[in-house]
Amino acid sequence: MTQKPVTAIILGAGHRAMAYAEYALAHPDELQIVGVADPDERRRNHVRDLFGFPEDNCFYDALALSKAPKFTDVVINGTMDEIHVETSIPLLEKGYDMLLEKPFAVNEEEMDRLIEVVNRNKNKVMICHVLRYNPIYATIKKSIVDGDIGEIVNIQTVENVSYHHLSTSYVRGKWANSKKCHTSMLLAKCCHDLDLMMWLMGDDEPVSVSSVGSKFQFKKENAPEESGTRCLVDCPRVDFCDFSAKRMYLDHPDSWEVYVWKDLEDVENPTDEQRFELLKNSDYGRCMFKCDNDVVDHQSVLVNFKSGATGTHNLAGGSAESLRTIRIIGTRGEIYGELENKFVKIKTINPEPGKYFNEKFIDLSHTPDEGHGGADEALTADFIKFIRNDNPSLSCTSIENSIAGHKVVFLADKSMAQGGQIMYI
């Protein structure tokens, strides 16, 4: 018997929620978007027009939605990190199931509170750890499950965050100041990586964490002597500084447009002059060395597991290009992968004469460039299976199996604040 489509309301109609919701346009037999809650009237109207539901199904925020009778199966919660818990709880109490953007909480107290509500109400909640669905990591997980490299001894994950990304999100942007966004850089950017580590380790639980890091590069004492405070207003270096807002954004207008040009999103074809005027006085027009950023730009994390295996994650911001890499050493071989360059190498021990190992190269360059390599769509399809109890994939991340990765991040930041002291789980 054909199942009815899962019905959903979008809570927070930003870039991430819409990436999942648009699955409904191609697969209306599986998912239907029938409502929206967002304080921005323009976004509410856009979602309503895109999916064709009535004005009565438009709400200002989660509180307003929670006061209305329940009328969908699920909520797609794409609000900002610091309000995930406060927006989720009234809707979970109302009986909604949920697709919730990562990180699902910004501290241990919030995490415990949300888990208690989910357990008490028996909600189905899946977390958007979308990289589990990327072909690189899905391929690696299958290789580990198949036993290709034996038992895992060590996992090394590295994330190089380009200077362009660092600027847009963690120096000039909305995740730059932990007092305002209530998240650390490790939580906002690398909860993916720590989640992947926990997922790939399977049933082997983390038992302790230590971490060190700092804000190394973009701070006032490193600013060039003649630099101004705003690139397009008072800085003589605007045309040659590597970090000039003009060179980063006006010369690359399509890069990070959903953040930098957010206030022009209702303008069909913004001109260079409109962009200039917006950038001149926006947060993205500030000198990189003279912002109010307080999050780290590099951090290293060491995790010890119950079996004695270890894992390390290294975050390095300000690199020339963005690159995520992973290396896993096992008792019978090793796996190496690069996310952006779309390949996985598997080496297995072979002591035969003339050999030391066998090598298998898996080329994934044919996979999509957009949507995290097709992972956005795959995650949404799996969420529908999750809601329907229809055998979701190995990548499926219920809130319960997202807890370990969040705990490791929280403890890593606590350890870093205490000079690298070991924190026990």
C-alpha cells in the first residue's frame, strides 16, 4: 500500500532548512511542505508561494506555532544554533517529530534538557549531521563495517577552514563572538567532524577528552599599522590587503552571498553600487583584525576510547583553501580520504614477496558538487524513512546517537579553557 507523504512545517526558513525542504519539490509523493514559521515576512511569503499553502499556515515563530493545533507530522528546525532547544521543546511537547539542524544544543545543560523532553514524549528526532551522507564518509563507513582494515587503532580528522570562510563565519560573521551566538568555533564548525569520529568508531565509546587552541591571527595587535577600521571607508589598504572586504566580497559577489548579501535577497539583480553601499557599513565590511571575534582560529582535540583506541581532530582556520581530510589506521590496514577532492584510498596489509600492501583507489569525482555532494537530498530521504520506520541507512543520526559527538565537543572546549586538562566522560 502506498504511504501518504510526510507533511512538514519549516521553522526558520534560512539556507539550511530550505536545502532539506526543497526535496518536496522533486518528491511530492514523499514530502509535502505545508507551513512555515519565521519572523521575516519576506521569507514566510517566499516559502508560502514556493510550496503553495494558505496564509493560515504561516506563523511568526515557534511559540506562535506551538499555540496552534498540531497540523503536520514533522517540523524541519533550521533556526540559529543558540535557539535550537528553546524553539524545539514547545513543539516536541506538542507531539511533533523533528529534523533538527546541528548542533542540537550549545551546552551540556541544554542537551540534557532536550533529551529529557524527547525521551518523555517519545518523539522521533533526527539531527542534520549531513556529512554522514556524503559519498566520501558513507564509503569509509561501509569499508569499516565490512572489516577491510580490521579494528580501528586511531582516527585522524583535519579541517582546514579557508581564510574566506573564516572571515565570513568566524571573524566578521554571525559565529564570530561566542557571547552573541553562544557557540564555540569547534561546536559550530567541527561538530560534524567529531560526530563522524564517534560514528566511525561504532560501539567503542569515548572515555576522555583533552584540547588546546587559541585565537592566533585575527586580533588587533596583528593589524597593519596603517589599516583602518572599515575596508571601504577609511582603509588605504583596501585594494591590496589579502583580507580586504572589497577583494573578498565585491570582487567575488557570488561567494557566500546568502550571508554577505542577505539584506539584498529580495532584490532580483543587485548592482555593484547596491552591494558597495551595503558592504560599506555591514559587519562584513569591518577590518579582519579589528572585529569583536573571540572564538579560536585553531584547535586540537585528543579523544581516548574505551578500547584504548585514540582519535585526534585538528581545526586550522585561515588556510588558502578549505579541505577536510581523514585517516584511519586499523589492525589490518588504513583508509585515507579527502572531502573536497572526492577520493578514498584503502590500503590493506600484504606481506607477499615484492609487496607490502594492496591499495584501492575509489574515485568519487562523479558525485554532485552541490548540496554537500548530494548529501542534503540523501539525508532528507533518510529522514522520511526514519519517520516511517522504513529501514533508514547506516548514516541515520537519531538524537540519541548524536549525544557522544556533542559531549566530546563540550568537554574539548572545557579542557581548552583549562589549559588542556583531561576531561572524563
